[in-house]
Amino acid sequence: MNSQIMNDNIYYLNEWMKYNESLRGNLQIIGNDLVCNINGQNESIDISDYYLSSILYNQNLREQLSDSTKINAEDLFRIVRVNILAEDLEKLEKGKQECLITKMEVKQNEPNSQPFLIFEDNYGHKFKIAKNIEQVVAIYKQLVAKNPQVNFYEFKKELEGLRNGQNH
């Protein structure tokens, strides 16, 4: 938990409540969560990594935040929740783009045993493939020919196509 973010969030929410009475009693911070009473039910979202003040970058929101006829507690809660979910999706997509295959090799435990393929990503995760090794290596080489840094998720998508009998 980032206590400075939470302290700032509490400050901003308290300031907004001074100018928008519809927020009072309907929106609060409990622990790391922004909690809103919507139709008699409490809904919450973790805001420990989110600056509430970031919504002020939007000029319309900044102007409407002090007017309870334009933005109420539920509206503000939903805006914050959408922003947090959008940031989470963005982080996930960025992580997918940065996950690369760094090592691939064919191994064999014993001289007469079946060979298998081991590959590793840039986060140190290791994967083992025991079937269709030649085809998997061929797919990997095709991807390396396009870009020396092979994206793990692109490779996985190609392997799923192989498993489903698509174009390989």
C-alpha cells in the first residue's frame, strides 16, 4: 500500500465533498478502497495505486465536480472505476508486449528417450514441449526471421494454431 497516494486520495475526496454535497455520506475511503453506496449496496474498488486527482486532468470533470446536479457520488465512483480498469488493461497489454522468448533448446534425458523442447522467457519462466518439436522449432525460426525478439504471446498464438491444425 502506498500511504502517500492514499493520504492524497483522502485529501482530494474531502476537498471535493466541501463543494459537492452529493458526495458526502455516499462516497468514502475505507482502507485502500473507494466505497460508494449505490442503490443501498456498497460497491468498492482498490485505489491504493491510483491518484484520485488524476481525473482533474479532464477539464469537463474538473468543472462539473463541484456541481452535484452534474456529478454525484455514483458518477464519480464509476469514472474512477473505469479509469482504474483501463489502466489495468493497459498494463496487461504492455506486459504482453514485453514478454520475450530468450532461450530455446532441444534436450533429451537419456540417449534413447524422446527429445523435448525447453524454452524460457525474459522473466525466467521455463516451458517444456514434448510433441511436434520439429514444427514448433520451425514456427520459432519463422518468427525469429521476422523479428529477432520473439514475443511469447505471438509464439503461443502460433502454437495454438498448430495444435488446432491451422496453416502449419
